Amino acid sequence: MCALALGRQGIPALVLEAEPALTHDLRAGSYHPATLDLMEPFGITQRMLEEGIRVRHWQIRDRVGELVAEFDLGLLAQDTRHPYRLHLEQHRLTPIQLALIRQETQAEVRFGCSVTGIEQRPDRVVVQFESKNGPQRLDAAWLIGADGGRSTVRKSLGIEFEGFTWPEQFLVVSTPHDFAQHGFTMNAYVADPAEWVALFKMPDAGPPGLWRIVFPTVENEDAVILAADNVERRMQNFVPRRVPYDVRYKSVYRVHQRVCTTFRAGRVLLAGDAAHINNPLGAFGLNSGLHDAINLAEKLGRVWRGEGDGGLLDLYARQRRAAAVEQAQSMSIRNKRQLEERDSGAQRARLRELMAIAADPVRAREYLLETSMISGLQQSFAVR
Ligand SMILES: Cc1cc2nc3c(=O)[nH]c(=O)nc-3n(C[C@H](O)[C@H](O)[C@H](O)COP(=O)(O)OP(=O)(O)OC[C@H]3O[C@@H](n4cnc5c(N)ncnc54)[C@H](O)[C@@H]3O)c2cc1C
């Protein structure tokens, strides 16, 4: 996203990507209205809409299967050009971006190049990397570390990644079984103190698509968590059926809540998971990374053209760190705690509150502006 947004301004950009090609793994896949609006001027959203699933309604349910609240993103019709969530696997977004980079910009993407270290100089950054030709170095005016949660760039700078790791892992299971027949909307959250569940309908290879189910899991060994009988037990406990589930994909991953202490050190900027990571409840991780990239490329473009100084980049760091801490972190932690609330009185009170919000169009719109990242994005731009 950074390379496309810089390249579209005519700024020479080079991406060093460690993998030999775009990856095809199960990660994020739910895009909020604010993100769809931001990506539209780059021609990305239009292409995503051809392949993705528009999800206008989402639900909160309780574990006995009762619907607690259903929210209609159509209430945001005056606030966004995209009043729905769009579900599309992350590995189907990246080919769209890469094609646009190659068609419309001079930016270059070099696969199989793994950054190993950096050195900051007053006028440039020296980047060391490994490729099939062995160790290499290059000089860059600026460097964006968008190299994921284990960021080599962040570690090279010695920037702390403050926060914590949840004790449980998340198990993700995909099946073609149609949960709409049980009353679920294509995005739904089921509250339960022992075993909350999140559902997302994903397009996969096209209709009928796959339902992706996320469970918390306390076991430590991935092999035990992913064993066929364990996965089947979790699915049957959730929605029993007479025949076994057809499981197409399953994965397990550890979940963290961390934000780096600064998004800028001299000529190096951090963005995306390299700068902040959170649990996926609410789908804020990839969305906020895309918000970082677009904010940063706009400011870096101005600095490049001599329209502003490094103060603009400090502003990027303040705006996007505030968004990470005050929105993505706080909302994703709140969402998880709400789903897993053990105090039944507190759980009932919170679910009643959500019911009241959903029933009142004014409050529901406010709630949707927040959970769709629209008001948060506006607040982040107000940070000075
Ligand atoms: C296993 C997993 C499952 C997830 N599931 C969900 C989910 O269900 N829902 C959700 O909302 N979010 C999920 N996320 C989070 C979401 O996928 C991330 O927020 C998003 O991928 C962040 O994008 P990014 O580009 O910042 O980082 P990444 O997608 O991690 O991309 C970083 C890139 O940098 C490359 N790289 C790393 N180190 C180097 C180096 N030294 N040199 C060169 N290149 C390097 C990597 O190969 C990678 O291509 C998941 C994340 C993971 C890891």
C-alpha cells in the first residue's frame, strides 16, 4: 500500500520482500467502510468489490443461540460511500495492489530480499539485505518498516513493542457448511465465558464461499489443537449436526496486544503490524495498517516535494500511534472482554446495553461510526 501510494505521486519506491512471491495464507479478510473509502482513489476498492462479499448486517448472539443485537451498516449511508463491510481474503488484496503498482507506477517490488539490518546516517538510511546473490546494501532517503509483527526494522532500531500476549491461542476453522440457515449473518460474534466464537463468511474461490469460525483455545500444543477430532468437537459443540463438518482450512495462532513506543526514528518510519498488533475481534489490524500506509505516503510525498519538513513525519507518528492505542487496542480488547465476560450479571447488563443501542437508530449509528473506524479515523486526523 505504501509503495502504491508513493508511486502514484511519482516518488521512486522499492519494496524488499523476504518471501519469493506473494504469500497465500489465512489472515485478515474483513474491510471496514473507512478503509474502503480510503483505498477507492487508488482503484483498489472497485476491484475488491468484484470479488468480495458485501456484509451489511452483523450480529452479537449469546451462546444458547439467542440473537442479542443486529446492526445494519446501511445506517451509515450518509457517512461513507461503502456502508458495509467487505469480506475478501488478504491474499486476494495483495495481487490487486501488486498489479496496480506494476501498471501505474515506477515503484519496484523485489521478492526474495530479506532485510537484515539498517544504519542511519544524517542524509540517508543504509539498508542491508540478503538475496539469492548474497548480502547486499543500498542507500535510501527514507525507510518504511512494514515488515510485520516480528519486524527486523523495529528491532534494529531498538524500539520497544509495549503490551502483552493473551494466554490463549486462536483456532481458525473454515467450512462450506452454511451457518445462514441457523440465523447467523455473514459476520457474527457469539458471547460465552468459556468458548466465545466469531464468524466471518469469506468468498474463497467464489460462491458458495466458506464460513470462517474463530475459537479461543487453552491447549498449548498446535498438533493437539489442530487434531481432526479436536476441531470436529469444537465445531459440534458450537452448532451440532449429524454428519461431520467438512473442514477446508484450519490454523492456530497466538494473539498479542502491542504498540511500539514510537512510529518514527529519524529517517525510518514504522507502519502496520511492525508498529502495532491486536486481536482480530473487530477486524482492526489490517485495516489500521492500511490507514497508516495511506497517511504516511501522503505526508512523505509532501516532504519529498519540499512542501513540509520532518515535522510532518512526526505528525504521522503521533496520529497513527494515537489511533493504534486509543482505538484499535482499546476496541479489540473491549470486544474480547465482552465476549468472554465471566460475571453473568455483567454479561447480561452489557448484552442488554447492546440490545438498546441496536434498537435506537441514533445510538446505533454512533456505535457503527466507531466500530467501522470512521469516527476513529477522523479523531486521528485531529491529532496535532
Ligand atoms: C497468522 C496470522 C493470522 C491472522 N489472522 C487475522 C484475522 O483473522 N483477522 C484479522 O483482522 N487479522 C489477522 N491477522 C492480522 C493481519 O493479517 C495483519 O494485521 C496484517 O497482515 C498486517 O499487514 P502488514 O503488511 O503490516 O504485515 P504482514 O502481513 O505480516 O506483512 C509483512 C511482510 O513483510 C515481510 N517481511 C518480514 N520480515 C522481512 C524482512 N526482514 N525483510 C523483508 N521482508 C520481510 C513478510 O514476508 C511479509 O510479507 C493475522 C495475522 C497473522 C500473523
